Amino acid sequence: LVEKLNAAKAIVIDEKSTQESIATALKELQGALDQLEKKQATITKDGINKKIAEAENIDISKYTGNSASLLAERIRGARSVIGDVNATEESITEDYNNLEDSISNLEKDENKEVPGKTDSSKDNNETETATNGDKVKSGNKTKNIVLLSGAVLLSLGGLVIIRKRRVANK
């Protein structure tokens, strides 16, 4: 992306560049941006450790037996991949995704809840914090890169328009 961006900047700055070369540079830059959006983040053993800790902090007594046992099974699978020194990136990613899916697919057991009983100790207006007191970082940096790339594309488009007007006025 950086290479394509620098090439596009050079073409826009060059007064001898043609509209075709500018359009080609724009297409290449857009292609690089599309590839960037499609690339998935690599999940490390540290990442799967964090997901295991998240899963272990869930009170499974509130969920159905099937979904809770599936979660326990996925936790065991994730632990085994952590202990495997020959674990591939694909197996780590697969176990991470399986664990994440089982967390999101936990089914509440309606029979285990006592009607009328609420947890009054929890303040619904609190923001979540990590166990060390820091705020939880849940942002996705890809969004920032996409926005930055979009701003660059708009700037390049503006430069093309300005350049066309200058050439037309001469």
C-alpha cells in the first residue's frame, strides 16, 4: 500500500503525467487498499491465551448444558494448541475462532434464573475495565487505515482536478 501510495503521489506531482497514468495509479492504489482490508490479523498464542481467560471468566451456570459443555471442550482444544510447540498459524486461528464462536453462541438457560431476582450490585452505567484497572482496548486499527487511505485518495483526486484546471487555463 505504501509503495502504491508513493507512486501515486509522484505521478500527481509530475506535471508531465497523463490522465491515463493518474487513473492507473489510482486503480493500483485502490487495489492495494482492497487487499489491505481483506488481510486478516494473525492470531498468536498470546491472543488465544487472552481468549481462554475471557472464556474462563464466564459464569457457565447461567447457560444451557450443551452450550456450556461445548465451551469447555473448546477451551480444552485451545489449551492443547498452546501447549503444542509445532502448532501452525492455521490451527491456532481455527481454535481461536472456535472458542470465540462458542462464547458468542452460549445459550441462556431460562430455567436456572429465579424470576424477580436481579443483580442489584451491578451498575449498568459503568465502563468495563481490565483486571489491572486499564480500560479494555477493543478497537480495530484496520478502520483507521481505511479512513486514512480514503483521505489520501480524496487528496489525490483534488490534486488531479487542480492540475486539470491549471492545464486548461494555460
